[in-house]
Amino acid sequence: MRSPIDWLIAVIIGLFAVAEELSGRNAIPGGRPSAWWVVAGVAAAVLVLYRRRAPFAVLCVYSAANVLGFVLLREMAAAWQFYTQLLLLFTLLSEIRPTSWKAGVGLAATGAYLVSMLTSSPTVVWGDVAVALVMTALAGGSGLAVRRHRTLALQAQERGELLAQAAVAEERARIARELHDIVAHSVSVMTMQAGGVRLMLGRDQDREREILTTIEDTGREAVDELRRMLGLLRGPDGDGLTPQPTLDRLDDLMEQSRAAGLDVTVEVIGDPVPLPAGLGLSAYRIVQEALTNTLKHAGPTAVAVTVGYAPGELRLDIADEGPRDGRTTPGRGGHGLIGMRERVALFHGRLATGPAGRGYAVRAVIPL
């Protein structure tokens, strides 16, 4: 499927060739207007249309046809013929490796075109030769530059995708560590409660005691396995002893943010309800990441944090006023937004981020 730009270039070449042949061929020394030259111009436009699909074949066919025409007719080349050759050379060198044999053949074909074009003209001077060589060099060099730019852009895109994948994996490992801490704590509490109930049983409740003993043993084994998993996820630097924060500790986070220079205000809408430990931790991290991004990208500024408790959902809204010096707030990305997206997706919620006035806003809706 050819792009609109390919069609546009082909139409321009065709119109240029037809116009020059109908009105200008007789102005060329030895030139004669002919219907065959008009047909040749249309054929060149068709080749130009297919130049990206088969750049080597198109260049070779066009060069061979023109060389043969110059040798047999001994007429000077029209401007459209030379410009089309330059366009095809540019396309070839922008599409294939410069070390490919096709590039060498394409350059040789262009060289043959130039020699036959210049020798077929009875009035050629050294200035004409210089202009032809310079324009050919510019066309070929531009093709090489475009290919290099395209290669570098592709490498940058691939590197960006790899970094994004690594960031997602890192953030998921972090979330897994935190949630495993919560699960390990919950299982430990269940095991201790089962042990407490077992100690309260009477002497004639051996069956119940056996069941609770099994629960205790299974719970301890589960905690041991979870600790092994945590060791793998956490690596050599983690100790797993730091308690995980939730929205109950939001005031401490606000104090830390104010100490860092942010003018933070907090508003709680609705009646707070107890949140599952994992959801509370993720909500805390979302607010934390949003404030960190604000400080990083906007500097000390005013931030409004709204925590809304609605029927069946938790709403988090963190909006800043942008830099106080009036500069434009840059786009925000990186690990912070990746982490927020992963945490919201974990609970099947919705996340919206983007500019809001002069500032930036993060809005998350998490089902309860």
C-alpha cells in the first residue's frame, strides 16, 4: 500500500515531465517534441510510484532505459530525467545498507547515466559536469543521512521499549514484595489465633485440637515459603522488617512533602471505610508517586490531594498548580507513572493523567 506522499511525488514528476516535453523539449538543442517523450515521462512517474517497493529494480530499469535512449537518440536529457534519476538514487541509498552490493550497482548505474547524459550533449562544459556531480553527491548523501537517522530512531525506540519493559518488571516485583509482606503477616496472625484457640480447648476436644494443630503447622509452612519467596523477590538488600504504609499514614506523607517544599492540602470526601491492606498500600503509593513527580517536574508548588470514598469505589485526585516561575510544565513519564498504572490495574481500576491548566493532575478510581 503506497502512501499519499508517494502518490504526490509521482504525480509531480509526471506533470513536470509532460509539461516540459510539451513546451520545452524544442528549446533543447537538438531536441524535438514527441509523443514518445510524453509517454516516457508518464512511465517514469509510474516507476517513481513503485520506487519504495523495489528501489534497486526501479533504479536499474530507469538508468538502463535512459542510457539506451541517450546512446541511440543522441539528445540532451530533459530536466525531469535528471531529477528523477537523483530521486531514485536517494531512495535506493535511504532504503538499503550502504555496504550492500545493490548500493554499489546502483551507484554504478547512476555513474553510467551521468556519463551518457553528459556525452550526448554537444554543448556540455566543465561547469555542467561539476553541477551534475555535486547534485548527485547531494542526493546520495541525503539518502545515506536519512537511512542513518531512521536506524538511530529505530534503535532509540527499541531501547525505550526495553527500558519500559524493565521498569514495568521492576515495579511489578516491588508490588509483589509489598503484597507478599502483607500476606505473610496475615497468615502469621491466622496461625497465632489458631494456636490460641487450641490452647483454650478442653481435654475432651482432641478432634478439634488435631484440626487446629494441622492449621498451625500448615500456616507456619506457608509463612516459611512466603519468606523464601520474599527473599528471592527482595534480593540481598531487603530485610522485610519495615511496616507497609496505608492511607492511615497519609498525614505523615503530607508532612514529608511539606518539608520538601510542596504546599500540600488534603481533603477527604465521604465516610472513610476500612480498606484491604493491599489496596490501602497501593493507594498510599499512588499518592506518594504523584507528589514525588510533582516535586521532580514542577518544583516547590501547591498541590491539592483529594481522597474520596464513594459507594463501591475509592477516588484519588492529586493536582498541582505547575511551576511557580511560570515555565511550561514538561510531560511526565518514567517509573512513577508506570508504577501508578500497575497498581491501579492490579485492582481493575482506572487511571487518568495529564495537564490540568498550568499544572498536572493524577486521578485514580479503584473499585472497593
